[in-house]
Amino acid sequence: EETTNETLAARNRAFERLFFSIALVVLFGAALLLLFASRLSSRIRRLRDSAELAIDRQGRVRGEIAASTAQDEIGDLSRSFGSMLERQRQYTAYLEALRGRLSHEIRTPVAIVRSSLDNLRLQRIPDSGAVYLDRADEDLSRLITIVQRMTEASRLEQTLATSEREQ
């Protein structure tokens, strides 16, 4: 005759080993997941920080985002942000140069309209037509003022961009 205490103790020891093995595997898996999640979140935070630093408060591109060599989604997002930022830089440069080109291109037609209005004034025109000449002359003067202000703004912006900033 034997009691089942020895068998029950062996079974309990086996359950303890199984429980501790499963707990160890779960803890190891949780630590690996935590490490992986921390790495991903730090990469995302670095990408966010570099995106915020790349554009200043006025919306101008001042920096760049280093293209990641990682072959995952975050690396792809980094490369996408970098190319998007470069396209934004090119478009901003185009818009900034457009003001100077527009003022230059508008000056020629304005000069032709001005000389045509002056030549019309030399002709004998009825009083009813003189009103239209005066209105055209006023609006041409407004257009000339706008072009001058665009040119001045472009020059001022270029001067500010090249000068040193002081507190």
C-alpha cells in the first residue's frame, strides 16, 4: 500500500515548472515587445522632430529630413517626407522668384499702354471719350504702383535674407 502523496507532489512540481516556464516566456516576450515598441516610437519621434525643425514659422523650408535606409514603413515615411520637403523647397523658391519675374514682365505692357494713352491724349477726342482716357490713366497709375510695391517687397526680402539677424 502506498499513498498518492508522492504522485501529487510530482504533479505539483511539474505544474510549478510549467507555470514558471510560461511566466518566463511571457515576461521575455513582453520585454521584447516593449523594446520593439520603444524603438519604433523613438524613430517616429525623431522623424516628427526633424519634420518640425525643417520648416520655420513662416512656412519656409530651412532644413531637411535625412532619408532613412531602413526598409520598413517608417523608413519609407522618412524618405517620402524628405522628397516632399524637397518639392516644397523648390516650389517656395519658384514662388519667391515669381514676384520679381512678374514685376519685370508687367513693366513692358504697362509702358506700351502708357505711351498709347499719351498718344491718344495728343489726338482730338470728344469729351465723352476723355472720361474713359482719364479712368484708364488712373487705373494704369494704380497698376504701376502695385508693380513698384512688388519690386520693393522683393528687394526688401532679398536684403533681409542676406543680412545678419540681431537681437
